[in-house]
Amino acid sequence: MKERVVCLVSGGIDSPVACVLAAKRFEIIPLHFYACPYTSEEMFKLTVNALKSLRKITKFKKAIVYPWAEVLSAVIEKLSRREYTCLVCRKSMFKAAELVCEREGAGAIVTGESLGQKASQTLSNLVAISSGIKFPILRPLLGLDKLEIEKISKEFGIWQARHTGGCSALPRHPRTRAAASEIDELLDQLELCELVRKKFEEIIELRTFKEDLDSLFAKQF
């Protein structure tokens, strides 16, 4: 049997490619962080389309959707150092992925991060947000640029001309060189690990994608 990994999927271009690459060696469990209203319902539907395409190739058994709006709201409303917004949010996502790994018996976390593509993806920031995470974080796209990733996406047949865009919580001047201790201190100040564990009790599994997603999410989130 293949070892199991949890793959963070945003619905953009990069993370689905990372999922397909990971699926060559592992059984994957896609994990999506549902952050509406900071992302739109339409963007979530594009994510669902991306997951459907991924399932045809990777044959994953289920995807997990983590309710994230309350966590992101806490970051936006309480964080005094706004330049750390993305880093604090990302580290919180890794903490959430830890919980999913533990529940699912997975041995690693997979992301679509590529070095330098975003302010949060500088080498120092990747080191900072990875520090202290219980499971190894695999980044199969780390050394690829955007054109290379787009080419692979088209070769796999998972390319979408329309894909999810950015998050409205993105700060104007994001921090590009952070220390792990700074991010961990901010997580503690905002009590985000406790909130992440609370929202873990509300995660939703998508197995058939025949669920009525509109009513499902209106009810749950």
C-alpha cells in the first residue's frame, strides 16, 4: 500500500499540479481551506472543478474541506502587525493539516509552494512557517517557475483558464523575511491553535461530489 499524504489544494494552478506529482508515490487526501467571504463562492466552485479533475487522475477517495473564515477573521481583526497576515495564516494552515494527518494516518503534508513566487514563499519565510510542524512538508514545485508549472498542468490535463484568484486579506506590504519565533509568538497571542482545533470538529468530507454544495455550506459554515 502507498503511504498517505495530505495535499493542500487552493484551486489555483500550482497546488493541483503538486497533488498529481505526489500521487505518483503516495495516496493523497486533498485538503481545502474554505475562506468565504474572503474568497467568493464562485472561486470555491472553481476549486471543486479542480478537485474533480484531480480525482480522475489520482483516484483519491475523498477530499476534506476545512472551515477557515473564522480563523482568518481572527487574524485580520486581532493581528496588529498586518505584514504578517499571510505568514500567520499559512502557519495556522499547517497546524490544521497536522490534525488532519493525525486523524487520517498520513505521514506528510504536500503544498504547491514555489520558491519566490509570493512574498510568503521566500526561503526564509518557508523555513519560518515550516518550523515546529510535526510532519515533513513536501514541496514538489519548489524550484519551478510559473511557466514550467503551467506547462505541466496542461500536460496532465488539469489546466483551467479560470482559476481561483487571490485572497482579499492579503496585506499591502507583506513581510518577506520572518523568523519562526515571531510567527509562533503571534499565533500564541491570537490563540489560533485553539481556534484551529475548534474548527477541526467542523470539517466536511467530499466523497462523491454529488452533494448539494450550496445547501451543505449554507448549513455548515
